Amino acid sequence: MKTINLDEPIVHGSEQISVLSFPSMKAKHIMDMDLENIKMRAMIEIASEMCSIPPTILAELSIKDTGKVIDYVSKQLELLEIGEDSQDS
């Protein structure tokens, strides 16, 4: 479990979110994503799926906190090795 402490908490109604908790990335988090042409929106949607917070709420992240979240999601996606030859020799 990875936690990211937000520099600027997200305020949603009467709730304040100051920490995001991410489990290890699983296939279910990215099943509906086009990972060949990934865009910022998709990265936020993946983060949303992982930490169970709607993307409309994560859209309120500060730019600095957005960078932290995108960095974590990007590092998780690097583990996929998309497009690499994965056949056994």
C-alpha cells in the first residue's frame, strides 16, 4: 500500500482528503484504459480507480499533488512492459 500525503488537501463538501492510499496496481485498475495512447485524464482515472475516489474529486488536486499522483501511476505502468517481446527464447 502506497500513501501520498497531499500538500493541499482536497475539500469536497464537508470532507477533507489529505492522504491518498493506493494498493498495488492490478489488471482491474487498467482494464478499460487505452494504454497505447495514454493521456493525463487516463492517469487520473487510473489513480481514481486505485484509491476509490471519483475522478471529479481527484480533478481538484493541486498541480504539485497531481505530479505526485501521476509519478506514482507512471511508475506502476512501467511494470507492464507493453510492446516488448515477452516470448520465451
